[in-house]
Amino acid sequence: MQQQFDAVLTGSDSEVNGIATRLDSGAYEFNSLDGSLQLIIAPNADGKWERLAGTEPYFGGWIDEFAEQIPATTDI
């Protein structure tokens, strides 16, 4: 079963509200409610979060901002 939670990223003009989903691979996908933004992140071998895919352009800060919202109880 995929785990979902509400997430918010900081856009250039306003907040971007969306739904985050833990994928079977262990990666996390953010999809904005308005369909304008998609971001997929996963931890690399060193445990640092990195962008795997998503819409362009994107803000590099979104990776850390999204990772901070992943529930601490999530087993990664």
C-alpha cells in the first residue's frame, strides 16, 4: 500500500500545495494539486536526497524542502 501525505513547496510567487506519495521503489513523488509540478526524490547511497525526475524548471531547494516533510516514522 502506498503511503500518501499532504506536502507544500515554496514556489516563486506562492506556496505549491500537493500530495506526496511513497512509491514501491522507496522514492517519493510530489504532485501539485493544480498539476503544474511533479517531483520525484530518493536517497542516494550516501543517504542524501536527490532528484530523480520531475517537471522543468524546478528549484533545487525543493529537494531538501520536500525531504524535510517526509514523515520521520517512514522506513526508508
